[in-house]
Amino acid sequence: MDGETVGKLGEFGVIGRITKGLPLAPAVSVGPGDDAAVFLVNGSSVTSVDMLVEGVHFRRDWVPAEALGRRAVAVAAADIEAMGAYQLGLLVGLSVPEDIPVSWIDDLAKGIRAECDASGAALLGGDLTRSKDVVISVTVLGETRGAQPVLRSGARVGDVVAFRGRLGWSAGGLAVLSRGFRSPRALVEAYQSPQVPYGAGAEARLAGATSMIDVSDGLVADLGHIASESEVCIDIDTGRFDIPDPLHAVAAATGADPMHFILTGGEDHALVATFPLGSVPPEWQVIGVVTDGEAGVLVDGAPHSGAGGWDHFRR
């Protein structure tokens, strides 16, 4: 198989390699191989879609195929976590150049399967086509198991703000790669494939979380969505953050403020939520409060200067 490309193998040969031997989740009665998947939902169904475009979200020389497969699943599954729901299955739309090696597809599929196992989702099927650049679109399906989903609009004055996961690691990794380096390795790997805190969304819901979101664009930017939808003011206390050593190292090497990575860096897909005082789960870190006032986000009591995170159409 060495040197074989997807153009030589053909569409259905590639699909067969990706789907061969796929296990089905208990709720899935029809998986890949038919016109559509069939599954059962317990409670409300939730769904979200995320797209990764080569040259916009990743570079193939920076992100190996296996890590890209994991990332594609993780960024979509994090949205289900943010609703306090459980991943059920996902559909993958994949578009690649015809000269892509089949070995690259095998590694991508390996990463997709590994992250499906980690998240609890089953690969239900998808679509494959040819394109100039690699594009991966993942639609993830979830269920609430009889519970109400956690929305962005439920934050209340007096709540505390807490997060679970990692913040700033992916941004630090991007800063390293952008300068032609590959260390600290922990940050580079965080950029290549985020570590979503699977199960933490349901944990937050069970603890009484009033609102929640995953940090995909930046902590300030994403908390801004909660503040806007809930019509509240959120005040972040930077003194509550423990800055990890790798971020200190990259900040020192690049002349950056490590807190900038934490406040505005996206793509870690940590979860941030608001809770009634006294109900924050043990592994969540309290970082602020919800106050009365104009809807928006403050940092240490003052408006944040500069962009709060990534916006595809604003530079």
C-alpha cells in the first residue's frame, strides 16, 4: 500500500478503509453502509456541527493526520458537553485532494476512532469528496437522557464563574509553531489535539450549572456570549489563575504576557460555566462572579482592552 493515493484507491475504497470494523453504540441500529443512520434518543436530542479547513484552522505540516482526526471530533463533541448532554454519534464530511496518501487517511481515521472512544460517540457515517485542500466537517449528535440542556442564557447575578479543562495551552502551542519551534512539546500537542474534559458537562448540569459554554474562541469572547444571552455582567479575577510552567516559558521567549494566552487563546475547548454559590463541583476552578450591570465581561473590574478572542471575519 506504500505510495497509494486516494485518487488511485477511489471513493468507495477509501470509505471502506475508514468504516471497516466500526462498532455500533447500543442506541445505533443502522450505521455506515445505508442511506442514513438510525438511532434512538433518550430525552431531548442535541446536535452541533464544526468545520476544519486547511489553511484556516490547521496546517498539515503542523498537525499530523491522527491528531487532526482527534481534533475534528473533539471540537464538535465539546459543544455537546457544553449543553450538559452526552455524545451519541457523529457524521464526518471529508474533502481531500486526490494525491493525499492512503496512509494519511488511515492515520486520520485512527484519530477519529480514538476520539470517538474517548467521547463516547459512535461514528455513524458521512460523505467523501475531492477538493483542493483538506476540509473536515463533523456533525455530532447527543442526548440529554431526560434532563434539560444547559443554555448560555441562564446566568444569574450572584453566581460564580468556574472552568474545567485547560486554558491558553493551544494558543501557546500556536505561538511556538508560528516561530518555527516544536517545544514545549506539551503546548504543541495541545494545539494539535485539544483535551476536552469529557463528562464535565453533565457533571456541571447535575451540580446546578445555570449556564455553560466551551472555550473555542477565547475565554473573554466566549464568556461574552453568556453575558449577552443572560443580560449580566461577568467579572474575571486573574488572581485566581495558576499559570502553568510551559506558558511561562513561551511567554518569556516571545515577550508575551502569559495571561493573554489564558484570556484570549481559543481551541482548548475547556468548559466554563456559572453556578449558584456553593455548588461548584470539586474539580472546577472558580475564576469570577456574575454581577449586575451592563452586559459584558470585565477583567479585574475593568473592561478588557483588545480582542477577547478569535473572530473569523474580524482581523
